Amino acid sequence: MLSSARRLLSLFPRQRCSTTVPLTLRTLNLVRPSNLQFHASRTMSTHPSLSLISTPNAPAAVGPYTQAVRVGDLLFLSGSLGLDPATGKMVEGGVEAQARQALKNMKAIIEASGSEVGKVVKTTVFLHSMDDFKAVNGVYSEFFGEHKPARSAVQVARLPLDALFEIEAIVSAA
């Protein structure tokens, strides 16, 4: 398989590139990641230009990421779910209750960074069902009041912990 992959690569003009052949073959889906060797001794660390934001007033991340990252005058919030920070459990009461709690969690993270909800530049709302769009708009409008950040809203097949609502945001930290 490797020799046929190399023949395929020979059809493309050669360009100066710092990538190795296995990586190029991987991008063509001709070499499986399990066949590549990774060096366990190599660790990543957060660049000094980034500040990781975390607060106990919002649920801990449910994976290998942080609640928010600040770079320069911008704050990037990870998705917030309708989890109760005290229990770590999804709030009951359907999509409206989950949206309210997720927005409270988002606010706690924004305030922990030293910014405020009025500086939210853009949000992305993830819905389990677009049938909930109107109900979520009501909760969203109540939360943001006169402030109208840019927003995208999409329906997704499934959210973490089978949530009905998730929101992420970009916030000015200036």
C-alpha cells in the first residue's frame, strides 16, 4: 500500500514543505494514524500569550479543555451547558431551564475573566432541535436585554451529556 501511495504522491508537483511523507500520506487517508509513531516524551504547554480562565462558579469542563481562553483583548469561551455547578448535573425543566443555566454559567466565566456580558461580541447556539428556537430566543432575549451580540444558531445531532442547549461566545476583554 505504501508504494502505491508514493506513486500517487508522485503525480502531484513537488513543493517545498516541512511535512514528512507519512503526514502527507495521512492527509490523503492512505496511512492510518495508528501506524504513525508519536513521541510520548513530547508535551505541549500553553503559550505565554494565552491566559486560561476558570471559575468554580461554573461547571468544570467535561473534557480536556478549559472554560475560556484569553488572548490579547479577546476572550474565547468554550461551550456552556445547562449544568448546575454545585451538583454537576443537568438542570431539569427542558430546553428553557437548560438555556437559562447555561447562560448563567457563561456569565460566571465572563465575570471571572474580568469582562462583562455587555461585551459579548458573538455567540454560537447549538440546539438539539430547531423546534426549540422560539423558546430559546425568549430566554436569550431576557438574558441579554438591549445588548444584541452577533449570533449563529444551529441544530446538531447530539450535544455532550445529551443536553438540549449549548452556547459558546467570543467576548471583548478590553
